Amino acid sequence: MALGLLILTGLFSALGALIGLVWLFASPRQARPKMKTLAVVLFGCASIPFVGLTAMTLLSPVFQKSDHALYQEVFGEGTTVPEQSMLFDDFGQGRSREIYMRIYPDGAELEYLFSLPSLRASETTLSEFIKRGEQRGFTWWMTSDPDRLGGYCPSARMLEADGFRGWKELRIADCSDAGSEFPTSTNHGPIYVVAWHRNE
């Protein structure tokens, strides 16, 4: 992202310099712009990428879906879990759609998640699943590092429900009571989900 911003800044700086030169040499001698004016044009063009990035950052919460809306997009129905017990990130649209989720479920939510159609054990390893979130740079994603605060998950039951609601890949990591029967306790640890490639 930093490299892209640097390239855009260079391109817009070159555009500003070109505009300044055209303005300078195309104007009559007595009406040529001052150097201060040309500098404003140059730096104004160079700042456009930063202004655009700032605007996108400020406006993104307005257009970004809520955690409950993203949950509904993945599972097709709402949830009673409060938003402070959920965390989502989403990327892309259509066939490139990808949604990451962490949720601290209640008893009803556990019952629903563990009764998804075609839910089965997954061959995805815990380290592969952890790497998915690490590649996205999430600080809230699960980790096998006991020294990192939050998200420590030394073992997990890995599940999948590929094809559910058109998701080519729907993977679930259950970080509590790994290897046991599906739990029903409301004192359950976090559940992580990756949904990828929605067939629309």
C-alpha cells in the first residue's frame, strides 16, 4: 500500500509539473504565473493521493457493513450475539469475496453453528488456518504463540461446511474443548470462521 501511494504521488507530481510548465510557456510573458503559484499547483497535485486516502478512511465506516450484517451474509440469518462479542473483516466482491470472523458464541449460537448442513471434520491444519489471518495482517486473529496477548489457540477442532449458502470454502476453527464432542456450554472460547468465494 505504501509503495502504491508513493507511485501515485510521483505520478500526480509529474502531472502537476506538466500542468505548471504548459501554463508557464503557454501564457503571454506579461501574464505568466509566479513561481509561488506554480509550486501550489505542483504540491496540490502531489497531495491528491493523500487527500483521497484520508477521505476513504473517514468514509469507510459509513459504507462498511456492520458485524451483524456480515454474519447474516455468511450464514443467511441473524444472531443474538452482541456486536462486542464479534469481530469481522471482509474483502472483495462476488467470486473474490472473503470474510473473516471471530465470535464468542452463546449456547444458542453454538447449537446453530454446529448443526450447519454438511458440517464435517476438515483436513485444514491449525497452522494453515492461522496463516490465512496472518497474511491479512490481523492483530485479532488466532495464534499459536503463547507470548502474544489475545487469540492464543494451541489446538482446535477444524471443521468445514464447504458449499453452504454457495460458499466454495467455509472453514471453522473451534478453539475450545478441541477433540471433544460439540460443546453446549455458554462459557465457550472463540470460534473463527473463513468464508471464501461466494457463488452468486
